Amino acid sequence: NGSIKNAQDYAQDLFAHLAVCQQHQAPIKAVQEHAEEIDLDFLSEDLPKLFESMQGAIGRIRGISTSLRTFSRADTKQKVSASLNEGLESTLLILKYRLKANEQRPAIQVTKDYGNLPEIDCFPGQLNQVFMNILANAIDVFDEATQDATFEDLKAHPQVITIQTEVVKNAIEIRIRDNGKGMPETVRAKIFDHLFTTKAVGKGTGLGMAIARQVVTEKHGGHLDVQSELGQGTEFYIRLPLAATDENDLSPGQNQGF
Ligand SMILES: Nc1ncnc2c1ncn2[C@@H]1O[C@H](COP(=O)(O)OP(=O)(O)OP(=O)(O)O)[C@@H](O)[C@H]1O
Ligand SMILES: [Mg+2]
């Protein structure tokens, strides 16, 4: 990054030097011609812009690399204290390219409503994987919807993912909602089963939600559930106790493990 700044300064100096030459020397024909050939005017205008966009790109790469590091933060044998809002953010950043507009649909809108959460002791990498699996499913649904809806339809009825986090009693609650096609009860009932998928061979393995529930309940003593209404959308609900001991399942009533 520092070297781009230097190159920028050098280029500026060279252009300033050229300007001085042009002012104080009768233009030599060959020089004039060459300047036209390389379109010196355009070049001197464009090069600084180019440097700026390089600087911007480096900023973005730095952002991605930071969030990749946060995202994949190695899970040691022990839990570490981590912010779930940050985990959600780094997951979103990794999915950014899938959320972007493409030829079939406008960008997927993400509405965030983050509560002021304390850090909790957890396996952040695994929880990020849970967020990723849930968000990826929502994006899959939105991508699929492009088969029945035109770009204009989708522009008029935007595809939205809503993420909410808050502290409720002694737990953190995370809700991830999409306004996609939803699912019938027959699918909803099996969604956390191993290898259950409605996707084409090669598109889904049917492990995403099974793994998510395992991570939330078995590794974090939490609770993961889903509500869905056909044609309205789907909401995943995660509850993680603020202070839990390992293997301590605080979910109400039935045992959620498999
Ligand atoms: N947000 C959602 N809206 C509608 N249906 C969903 C949603 N999330 C999951 N499903 C349904 O639940 C099924 C199981 O999801 P799961 O993530 O476990 O597997 P998958 O996405 O099919 O495959 P993968 O292992 O690649 O994640 C999906 O095939 C899909 O039918
Ligand atoms: Mg999935």
C-alpha cells in the first residue's frame, strides 16, 4: 500500500516535470507527435485515478483477508470469547459475491438489526459455519426463484434477508429470515436430518442444517429451530446461552440432538 502511495507521488512529480518542460521549451515536433500518440492528456488524467482505484482494491482485499481470518479462526479444543455480530459480518463479507446483483436478479438486500451483545465463549469458526449454511440456503432459494421471476419482478419485490440479534434473558438470540418461497411442512420436518436435501444431485448434500444443529446444540448447548410459511419465507432461530458449560443443552423440552 505504501508503495502505491510512492508511485502516485512519483507519477505526480513526473507530470509536473513534463508540464515545466512544455512551458519552457518550444515543442519539438517528434515530442509533440509522441505525446499525441500516447494520448498524454488522457494518460495524465487517468493515471492518478488508476492509482486511486488500486488503493481502493487494496482496501477491499485487506477487508476480505481480515474477515477470512476472523471467519476461519481456528477452533482450538477450547472455546474462546468472541463477538457473534462480528461473526455474522465476516460471514456476510465472504458471501458478498453471491449477494451481488447478476443478470438474473438484482442484489439481495440484507437488513441488519444487531443488538448490543456481550462476547460469549464459543467456537467462533463453527458458529460462522452455521451462519454460512443458513445464509447460503437463503441465497439458494433466491437464486432458484429467478427461474420463475423476471429481473423486473424481482426488482419490484426485492429479495431480502433480515438478521436480528439480541440478548433475551440469559441467552443470545439470532434470527435469520428470508422472504423466499418458504417450504412445506414435509420439508420443514426433515430439514435437520442428515442428507436430507431437495436440491439436485451435485447441488446440495443435505448436510448444511444437520451440521448447523449439531454445532449449536451439542457444541454450544444452544437451540436451533426453523419456522416457515409457504410463499412467505423462512426464519431460522438460534439461541445460545450466555454462560454454558460444554454439552449442556439448555433447549427447552425435547432433546434436539441426533
Ligand atoms: N431458507 C430456506 N428456504 C426454503 N427451503 C430451505 C431453506 N433452507 C433450507 N431449505 C430446505 O432444506 C433442505 C436441507 O437444507 P440443508 O442446508 O441441510 O441441505 P442443502 O442445502 O440441500 O445441501 P447442503 O449440504 O449443500 O447445505 C434444502 O434442500 C431445502 O429444501
Ligand atoms: Mg444448505
